[in-house]
Amino acid sequence: MTGPAKRLLRACEAIGLTPRAVTNTHAHADHFGGNASLARKAGAPIYAPPFEEAFITYPYLEPFYLFSGAHPIPPLQTKWLLARPSRVEQVIEGDRLEVEGLIFEVLPSPDTPIGR
């Protein structure tokens, strides 16, 4: 389990809470690296936009494209660029997300990839 995921779970436990979902806004390895641990330890489903889902499910894609589609050199295969894969339970499509009866408005960022 990654350090931030451990700290999050400990903090939640300290106040009697359990993460109910993990929502990823984008697929940088240092942002979704704790997904697999949180899903396993807390049973929290993973949510992500369609384009990001590919990189979260197949994290090798990021260092691969950074090295022009060739097998990436070791400096591109660090935890900052190559996280553990995690299964996305629900792809976020449209402008709303419902999690356990709560409705969230989804706002695209200006640099969201085409096909969002």
C-alpha cells in the first residue's frame, strides 16, 4: 500500500469513517497510485473519466507514450510515472456522477482530452 493511501485510511479510521468511493480526475501515476490499495482495504470502488480509465487500468501506457511508443527506459518506470494498475468500477460520463444516492456535478477542465 502506498504511503498516502495508508495515511488516508488511518485518518479515516481515527474519526470512524470508511472511504466509500475513489474518484480520479486524471491519470497521473502519483494521483491514482493508491487506488488498488484503497479498493482492496476499504472496498471503495474506483471512478474515472473514459480517457483516464485506460491509463489507470493499464498504467504502462504513460511511460510508453512518453518514450514515443517504445519500451520506456528505467527512469520513466518509476512510481511517479508507473503506478500499480487498478480496476475502474465506473466510467464517469456526462455531467453528473451518482455515488450511493449522492449526486455530484462533473465539471470538465479546459484541457480535458477529446472524447471525454
